[in-house]
Amino acid sequence: MPSLSGATETGPATRVAVADDDVLLREGLASLFDRSGFEVVGQAGDGTELLNLVRSTRPELAVIDIRMPPRHSTEGLEAAQVIRQELPDTAIVLLSAHIEVEEAMELLAGGERLGYLLKSRVTDVAEFIGTIRTIVAGGSVVDPSLVQELVRARRRRDPLDALSPREREVLALMAEGASNAGIAERIFVSEGTVEKHVRSILIKLDLPESGSDHRRVLAVLRFLEAR
Amino acid sequence: MSDDEFRALAEEQSALRRVAMLVAHGVPPGEVFAAVTEEVARLFSVVYAGLGRYQPDGTVTAVAGSGKRGDEIRVGQRFELGGRNINTLVFETGRAARIDSYGGTSGPLSAVARQYELGSGVGTPVIVEGRLWGLMGIYTTLEEPLPADAEVRLASFTELLATAIANAESRAALAQLAEEQAALRRVATLVARGVPPEEVFAAVIEEVGRLLPVDLANMCRYEPDGTITFVATWGKGSERFPVGSRWPLGGENLGTLVFETGRPVRIDSYADASGPLSATARGRGLRSAVATPIIVDGHLWGMMGAGTSLEEPLPPDIEPRLASLTELVAMAIGNAESRAELQASRARIVAAGDEIRRQIERDLHDGSQQQLVSLMLELRAAEATEQCEQCELQVHLERTQQGLAGVLDALRETARGIHPVILSKAGLGPAFKALARRSALPVELDLRAERRLPEPVEVAAYYVVSEALTNATKHAQASVVTVELDAQDSILQLVIRDDGLGGADPAQGSGLVGLADRIEALGGHLEINSPAGRGTSLSIEIPVESPNLA
């Protein structure tokens, strides 16, 4: 059972900035983080406020709604890109009402410590906090709904047909950003078994072996999107 | 009867018979005229036998002449009537006239007679269907007086002439009528086919130039700024006004007069005309011209004008003939205008619908969904305050949250169906890929469209593919669908094929009817081909540079 605490066993609580134009939701998120042992350094209602907040408080994590005023388009995404440039160590989690593969890939191309999640994920508190911790620790996470859609998409001559059902399951978790250890935990097998599955998948799909979990996510997404 | 008298009578009879044969055979009037004057000059042994035609402006024109003086009086020459002479007497009385001595004659014509040394003369009227058309005259020198029965004998020839003229005129009228009807039919066909007005304009002006005895024909449109634009012209070489050229109104000219009166206008002499338009018209050799207004839906749209550089004024029936063609032009313009309005209004309705869908999508995502997420967070917070894992409340809360999670998923799907955000964000390529991923059937995409297209075009193409995929999945029992998109040129081309049952009937309610409407509103069209057993294919073409998208 992963710890629900935002604080590591030894260090202080993770400092987080929350940006969403919906006050009710923003307050709900802040209170959720607060309850889960994070330190909320401030809240923002649009991209400009967020940038000011992040520049002045230097949080470890920014949780950002993609659609914010004034255009209600991709203001959150744009703010995230600025933060990534100015303060690359800040982990970023983008929340969206809907998830698109193009956006996911564009985001992931920006580097590690990134999350792209459906807004509704926050309601499963334990899972959400776990994901946040993975991201703060250096991982990248893509919403499972997008990965499911990519894996389930039907193709006439599908390279995925070569995979066993278990391997497909592992592939999907890889795409979501889970580490081998994380996958082992999720499907109740040993990490060694997961490693074997992963190697087999990489060979069958002709995917590059990659050290970082983040690059692994990007490679798998690219493969799934292009297949 | 003496032998001479008998011979003269026989000659006269055979001359009349020859002329009658010509008339019966319907040879052109010009030939009959020449033949008659020749026969008459020989029969009466006169120095000159001439045929003249009375003109509305009080002159007489020589149309044929024969005899010793025949070469001196040129065909087409005009003479002023007036004074005491044969031509004027016949004109004034409508009956035969005789002058035995030119001594007491007067007026311009008698001067001519004296110049040609004519002494005495007899003229008989040519009366065609009750109206005085002209006269036939025979003239001698002073030494040779004309016989007393000359008038009577000449009358037999003028009667034949009148018949020939009447025949020719009715034949010409018939031919003209037939030609005009054919021209009207050609133009009407163009109008009915809904070809662009510019094509109709060009066709009409061509017909005007061909049908009417004119050198120059123009079609013009009145502009709100008090100018006139030439939209179609016909004429020989440099005499034409350039199409698209604009001229200021003002002065005494066809364009301005029609504009001011809203009625047909005639200018018989450009000498008195004024304003920039008439100066140019005069410069192009125009002498007389007529114009009729083009009235579209009760308002003056423009005018059609035609003119000649000949001295002779245009015939009086030219206005109604021009007007019948003008009416067709007005109809073509009216049709085109209502079609354009209809098209624009359809496009507006579709665009308004799309805007509402976009609004609903936003409301669902940013409003309802967000509120649900907030409520669920509230529940989570409430849950966190109660630390009893097994109590009844906890179970209820958990169940409520599961229900709400289901509602959220459903809401997201609904919002996506209402308006695909990915389409506005990233264009057709990514949007088609997303549709393909979510399709229950394998979809093969062949996309040649890197650039973004006008939003209504993208939305229409998206819905067509979406609907086609749904149909292929639900009804066609297909195993694969291919989508080919080519939007590199000015026309978007989209073909969607499946390998299913075929036999799809677009009339059977499916969403395709609505889509066809949407596509036609953009000036495009949708074609369904679904032979039983051989799959269904949908072909769509939408112009990308349509003016209605602006």
C-alpha cells in the first residue's frame, strides 16, 4: 500500500501550486493536497497568476488546469511550457476535461516529471496522490483512458497481435508511465517477471531499449499512435 | 390592234411574267427591284426607271435604278422631299402622279431632275399592305413625252413589287421571330441551369449583337456610388467598352437616362448627347442607340444598350426586342441572387448550429463536469472526516462516488460527440486519427492535408467520416473502412469506403441526409454509391475557397 502522504519519510512536505479557474474545484484540490500531507503554497485562477505564484514561491509541483481564462483554450499548457523553461525542476501535472494523444506527446517531448490526466482522476484520491508522487519522484504519467484507447484501437494488420494478453497489459502500464516495480505491484507478479515481459515486448514491437521510464512512455505512445 | 400594239402588249405580258416568276420564287427583294427597273426602263424606252423608298424622316432613298441615267443615281442615295416633283406628289397624295414638263417644278428633287436633263415623268406608288412604302418612277428627256396609259401599265409592275416586298417582309419577320425565339430559348436554358450570371451576361450580349441590326451592345450594372460598370460587351474590335470598366453617370446618355427614368430610352443622334459616357460612345462612332432597364425584384439593377454607327436610325421595334432579352437577364440575376442568399443563409444556419454545439461542449466540460468533480471532492472530504471504515454512511458514500464516476465518463463521451475539441485544436488529420482509434472497425487512413481548412469545411468533413464509420459498424458488416482525404487544392475531396454489404439507402433516415445538407450549404456535394454486395462508398467534394465562408 503506497503512502498517501505528500511528505517523504525523512524530508519536509512537497510544496504544490494549484491553478484552476473554477474556485470550487481549486479549493477542493487544495484541501485534498492539504489533507494528504502536501504544503499548498498558493492558488491561481489563470496562467498569469500561476506564473507569478510559481516564480515567487518555487514549488516542487504545479497542478494546472489546461483550459483557463481568458480564451479557455490551452492557457494552462502555455503556462506549463514557460515554467518548464524557467524552472525545469518543477514537476507539472496538467488536468484536462478531455485527453488528446497529440497533446500528450507534445507535453512529454518537453521532458520528465510530467503528468497529463483527466480532471476526474482527482476524485480517486489514493490513486491520484500515488500518481502525483510518481511524477514528483521523476516519472511521467499519461492518463490511462488515453492509453486504453490507443491499445484498443483496431488495426487490420496489427503488430500488437503478436503480444500475449499479459504483454498487452504490461504495455499499457508502460505507456501510462508505470515503472517495472510499479507494474509488478499492479499486476501482482515479481519485478523480474515484469522485466522479462518488457524485454519480450520491446523485441516483438521493435522498440528501442530505454533507460528512463519517461523515454519509455514516449516511445510506446509514439508506437501506439503511429501503428 | 396593230402589230406594233400587239407586240408591245406581248412584251409587256412577258416582262410581267418574268417579274412574277422572280416574286413567286422568293428571290431577295434587291434582285426583284433591279429586275423590275430594268424591265420597265426597256419596256417604256425611258432614260431612267427608278424605285424609291420613303423614309420616316421625310426623305426618299434610291433602292434600284436602270436606264441611261441609271449609273448616275447611286443606290442608297437620299433625297429631301418637298416642292413640286414626282416623288413628293406621290408621297403627298398616295396616288400616281405625272409631270409633263419640268419647267414648273420646284424643290430639291427637281434640281436633281434638271441636272440629269429629265423632262417629263410618271410615278406610281408602291403600297405594301395598305401603307405607302415607296414609288416607281419613269422619266424621259424633254423630246420624248410619256404615253397616256403609262400610269396604268406601271401600276401592274408596282403591284407585283408590293407583293414581293410583302412576301419578303413577312418571311423576314418570321425568320426574325424564329431566331429571336431560339435565342431566348438558349438564354432561358442557361438561366434555368443556374450557370453563373457572368456566363449569362456574355451569352445574352452575344445574342443581342447577333439578332439586332447593331454594331455595339453593352450590359451595365448601376453601382451605389453613382457609377456604372460594364459587365458584358459585344462589338467589333476596339469599339468595345472594356468589361469591368466604371464610368460616372451624368449628362444626356443612355446609362444616365435609363437610371433617371427607369424606362427604355432612345438616342437617335449622338450630336446632342453629353456626359463622359456619350463622349466615349461618340468617339466609338455611335450614331443612334437604344437601352432598356434591367429590373431585378422591383429595383433597377442595370441596363442593356445597343447602338449603331449607321446614319439610319435604329428601327422602331428594337426596344421591345431588346426588352425581351433583358427580362431573361433580370431573371438570371434574380435567380443567382436568391441562390447566393439561400446558400449564405444555409451556411449561416449551419455555422450557428456549430457555435451552439461548441458552447454546449464547453458548458459540459467546464461547467457540469467540473461541478461533478467538485462534488466528488466534497464527498471525499466528508469521507475523510469520518473515521469509521465499516459504518453505513461510508458504504453509501462509496456507492454514490462510483455512480458519479460513471456519470462523469458518460458526460465526457457526450461532450465529445457534440463537438470534437481535437478538431478545432489540431485539424482534420489528428481528428480523423482519433475517430479511427475509437472505431470498432479497423480504419485505414490516407491523408493528404497538412494545412488547416476553414472551420465549417473541417467540421463537415469530420461529421461525414464519423457518420460513415458509425454506419459501417452498425449496418454494413464491414471488416475494414478506408478514408482518403485530399485537401491540397482548392477543393477538399474525401472518399470513405467499406467492404460491407452495400445496398445502403440514404433516404432511409440515416444521418447522411443532414450531412448532405451541411455539405451543400458549403457549396459542395455528397455522393453515395452502395451497390448490393459490393460495399458502400461516400464521396464528398467541398470547395475550400468558397466566398460564403468569409
